[in-house]
Amino acid sequence: MANKRNNNNNENMTVQEAGRKGGEATSNNHGREFYEEIGRKGGEATSQTHDKEFYQEIGRKGGEATAENHGQEFYEEIGRKGGEATQNNNNNGGNNSGSNGGKMSREEAGRKGGEASSRSRSNNKNND
């Protein structure tokens, strides 16, 4: 369908080409704020017509798609980066009291989460 010709145009461009050109023209005419605003409005409208379960379902689907496309190294890397960012934030004016009140650090939580995701994917593959 994307290669279907648009007979209303003298250049005989495809619908795909027309969409691309229209997108480029819109991008040239509007800045970042325009896209942020339409995104915000779309998010607000969606939140008024969908419930918690909708967001849980799209989150689950997104997580599954990410797990299918990335291996253990991906999860270890994002856990490490998240831990480093949190540590840097805490060292630059965040809560750096030296006591974590017995709580696990975010870096450790990210690492453990990555390991758990990896084990879960391995178990799911073995069950297929």
C-alpha cells in the first residue's frame, strides 16, 4: 500500500513519498516545543480514555519486546549506567548522608534487576 501512487499529484509520487515530504515540511515549520505540546495533549487525552490496566499492558508489551531484542549485556549496562548516574547525582548535592538505612543501593538494585531479567528470559526460552 505504501507504493500506491497518489493520482492527485502531477509528479505521481507514492503515498509514502508524500507522507515523508509532509513530515519534513511540518518539521521545518515547527520547533521542539510544538512536538512537546502535541505529545503532552495526546498523553492527556489518552489518560482520560484509558485506565491503569491499559498502561500496565503497554508497559508489559514494551518490556517483552525489549527483552526479545536485547541480551543480558544490555540489562547489565543500563543497570550500571543508572547506578553511576544515581551515585553521581548523590555526590553532587543529593542525599549523601553516608547511611542508606539498610536499603539496597540503586546501583545494586539495577544489577540485580538485570540479572533477574536475564534469568527470566533464560527460563522462558527453556520452556518454549
